[in-house]
Amino acid sequence: MPRKNSQDSSSLCLQYIKRCGGSARLSSIHFNIAVIQTLINNNTVKITNTGSGIYVEVNDVA
């Protein structure tokens, strides 16, 4: 079985977060941490600690 490249995985992860309303609890995201880190490095998502959990949110940079 061919491995998915990181771009495909990043796109799938971003789609998942968007389907969750633009914010998803970090513990509910079942993607490799490297995929999430790639999205953070590209300023696509940001991490927010709300006090009741850590969330990954779509970055609303215009």
C-alpha cells in the first residue's frame, strides 16, 4: 500500500478541522503530530488552550 504524502495528510487534517466548525480538540484529532505541526508552521492553524482543553483552530489570517 503506498504511503500518503504529508501534503495529502495535511489537507485531510485541515478538512477534518473545518468540518468540526473550524476548531477541534487536539485529543480528538487522529493524525500524526508531524501533520499538525506542518499546518502550524504554514500558519494554517493555531493552538489555543481554553482552560478546558487544548484546541486546534483554523487561523483566520486575511
